[in-house]
Amino acid sequence: MITDTSRSPYARLSAIPYKDVAWTGGLYKERFDTVAAVTVPHLQRMFEEKDISHVVENFRIAAGEAEGSFDGTVFGDGDFYKWFEAAVYTAVKTGNEKLLDQLEDYIALFSRAQQPDGYLSTKQIIGEKQGKGPMRQGDINDFEVYNMGHMFTSACLYYRLTGKDSFLKVAEKTAGYLKNLYEEAARTGEVKTAVCPSHYMGLIELYRTTGKKEYLDLAKLAVELRDSVKNGLDDNQDRLPLKQHQKIVGHAVRANYLYAGVADLYMETGDTDYREVLTSVWNHLVTQKMYLTGGCGALYNGASPYGNFFHHQLVHQAYGYEYQLPNITAYNETCASLGGVFWAWRMFLMEPRAEYMDMLERMVLNVNMAGISLNGKKFFYENMLERAKELAYELLWGQERTEYITSYCCPPNLARTLAQTAEYAYAADENGVWTGLYGASTAAFALKNGAAFTLCQETDYPFDGKILFTVKDSNGIPFLLYLRVPAWAEGAKLILDGKTQELQAGSYAAVPAGEGFSCALRLPAAPRLTVGNGMIEEDRGRAAVEAGPLVYCLEYLDAPEAESLQDLMLPANPKFEKTELTIDGRTVPGYETTLLCRDVPAEKRESLYRTLDAAPLRTVKARLIPYYAWDNRGRGEMLIWMPLAWREV
């Protein structure tokens, strides 16, 4: 959910209202349309099916309206609330009254399942009704508070978009339950960390939506109680007191949700200790532990801190140690990079620096969009950067997207985020507009300095770096337009009043604007080779191809002359020519190029070690496609990082 910081005293920027901004074309518009028309109803069927997810059925059983036992995942309630966000957002944007009526029916079901003290988590309610004894707060891995946190954000969004308080009433009643729970924990010292702490963001959003300070106080108490946890774990980021955090460790989703919530808390309280933590941990992430695609959490299972005998703890979907970024076994849970988006957005609102929006854009356009198929029906839980023909071992998750994943947290999280990307297009301060995600769009503004106007973008970004801005319907009061110049955009130019000005990469350029204003931003979006830090063992001697904000990959279908993608190398002087192909009915821009190939005899390919074959290199034609579009044409090899031949073709 796009957080509302318009009244947050320590936020530099605020988002603009959902109704005032919309994509008018391009990739973001296509993804929104697909989510609205295909993904939202598809997920609704998954949640309604008793024999698939059992999620809605759990609510019905908890409400006493159906017979049976709890089934499915313990975090299914929270997953459904995430879907609810995607549903209300797309329904309001598209005028889907039928879906809006269904959402009111779901809210009524939530209310009937909710207990008199406000508690709402279906597994525990059903268990207690069936005589299994007290089940609340017995196991942190039951995700009760996680479920409630997603309820809070979903209820706030529903209220803002529809004006109806039916869901907000349910959420506030549940917040009352949490208030009693945390106040009792503060008195007794019996504190447990809530895993995947969505409730920090959720409680602060309740405060921002209702204006009731008790929710801010409750969020502050919840965060402070983390330091009272006994025998904490790096897995939950509670082994060390929060204000001592300097590095990103442990479970990637839990970490990113935690720091997004702490950023929200900082913007309301101004606690500089929290700001120092956020800056330190963020810098550690983006300089030593993040994938090129924006993926977070490299390891299926890892130890954190790595190699320390006295604190050697097994961590699921772990950040691992510095520069540990394997490609074939990259975990990169989709929800982790979505949590990264929430965190990056809040860092940007705190301090409008290009690096935060650059990283948000990298995550959205690459690993987020790769998590969902082009047709909107299939999903990745983890996001590898290389796929082999076959593996000599079995991984927890499959190597292809599927319609239903046992852990179904990622699909609705993707749906709500992709539905709401237009709200990442801009943020505003008193006197100006800050650009975020570039794309064809219109946005209406009413700034605190009195300026009112509509700002339009015409562009084919991210496939082309030409962006035309025009101001319409202005009341004549001037303002500043802050243009983001991404770090990769060396040589970016601004064309204004017939004059060309060079811009500094990795910064914002302030441009005076007003009635009749127009300007053109030129970002160099030609393909470029990217290399990794020498400490990333897996990527030494390799390079990846990027163009603009997009990471490109090579799929087996697009290098038919090679026996295996592992035989291919990038020449020292690669040439790229734009091309287009149709994948699942959608046009996907790509690049044709020539690669070098050293054929490995089949009998030698399986050897653990072999003498280097001195056979001459031959040239092969290949086509690169955006990483987000891969795995839509069947099972086969995929490669991002390619060996460098240091030889021209």
C-alpha cells in the first residue's frame, strides 16, 4: 500500500492521491490492465476454492457458517487481505461495481468471524471452537500478528478509496486487541517477536488514516518491545537491540518489512537513532547483498552471522554473508523484493535521493515483474538468475512459474503492488513535484504553495529514454519539477526552451516550471555491459547486459545454434540491434546480438573437471529479452551473467 505521509512531520515528501494519477500507456499500464482483468479474479478463485487454498472457507468456518477444520497456510488470512488491496484498487480504478459489492460481503464475513475482543485469526478461532484449548500467541510462526498487520493496511486503503468505514471498524477492533496484548507484555516482560512484522506499517497507517494517536503509540511500543525478546534470533532480526543494527542479516522478508515499518515510525517521531539504523542497514544491503535484478535474500538456508560458532543459526531465505550471491540457487523470494519496494519508498519519502528511487525501480521492473507471468496467472516464489537444463539436486521450489504455490503469499503481494505502481510515479513537497517511476501518465497536483496543474508524461520508457513533460490546466503559480537522473544515465540531457543541458547521473535536477511549461528528458537507454564486484565469486569474469533500468537475459530459444547456454560468451565489442517478439500475445522489445561459442563435447560436459578445449570459437546469433519476460515459453536454460571472451567478433 502507498503510505500517506502528507501530515508526517519528519517526511520530506508525500505521495499524491490515487485518484489523481494514472498510467496512460506503456509497460506499467499493460501490467495494471492484466492484474485488473486476469490476476485479481484468478486469485479470487484460488482463495475461494476449498480444495486449493481453503482461505475463504476458513473465515466461513470461523464465523460458524460452515463445517470443517482449518486447512491451508497459517498466513492465508494475511494473503487474502493483500488480495483485497489489489481488488479494491483495481475495482475503484476500473469502476467494477460487482467486485466492490463482493468486497463488502467479505468485510461482513470478517466481522462475523471476529471475536468479541477484536481477535481475528482463523486458525486459532477454529481450533478454540473445536475444543483444542487456548491457541492464541502460542507460536510466533503462526503469523497471527502478520495477518493483522495486512488487515490494517487493507482496511485503510479501502476507507481511502471508497469512503466506507466497514472494514476500518473491524481493523480498529483488532488493533484494540493488540493494544491489550502489548500493554500486558510490557507489564509482564513476556514478549515474543511477531515474524514478518507487517503490523508496524499497518498500525502507523491506522494512525495516519484515523488521526488517533493511540495507534502511533501502539506501533512505537510494539517496536520497542522487540528489545525485550529473550533468546532472539537473527532469523527475526531480534538477537540484537534494534538500535544496534548496522547490517542486513537473517530472513529477507522479515528484515525488509521490519525496516519499512521503522522508517514509518521515524517519519512520525523523528527518532534519529532509528534513522541511523535505517541508513546503515540500507547501505549494507545495496552495496554488498543485493542482486542485479533487485532480488533480496540469496540463500534457501544460511547461517547468520556466517561462520560464527557462537551465533551459528540456521536462517531460511537468508541474506547470507557479504557478496554471497549465487545465480542458479538464488532464492530471492518475491515478497522480499516487494518488501524492498515498501522500504525504498519510505526511505525516499524521508530523504528524496535518486538512489532510493533507482533501487525501487530496479526491483519493480526486474524481479517484481519477473515474479508473474505475462498472462497474469502464474507466479514464482523464488527468482533465480540462471536456470540450468536440469539440476543434480532438488530444490524446495520448482524452477517454473505455477498457478498455485503452496506458500501463496507472493501472488497477492505482487497483485497489489503492480496495481498501485502509478502512485510511485510522483511525490510532492510544498513547492514542487519529484519524479519517481517514469512512464506514460497524467497526474493532477495541488501543492501547498497554491500551484495547481496537470503534469503529463509521453514516453516509451523503460524501453526508450526519451521522456516529454508538459504542464496543462495550470493556475499560473510556478513550481519546481525535480527530474530523477538514474545512476546508470551517464550523459543524460535536459532540453528546455531549445537549449540542451547535461545532467548529473545519480541525482535530481530541479527545473522551474509553470503555465505552458514543457521539457524533454533524454536518458541514455542503449545496451551496456555491467560487471560485478570482484568479491562476487559467481560473477567473476562475467558480464550482464542492461539497457536503461532493465536487466536482460538469454533464454534457450533465443540462441538455437548453441548446444547449451553455458558454451556462450560475450565478445569484447558486442553490437546490439533492437528487435521485437511476441510472447503470449504481448509485444516484448529485445536485442539481437552476436555471441561467441566454444562447443563442449557431450561426453566431456558432465565431467567435474576437464582439460580446457582449445577448439576455436565460433559466432552464433542470439536474442536478449528483458528478464521480466522470461519463463513464458516453456522450460529451458536461462542466463543473465555471461562469461567475457575479451575477444572481438
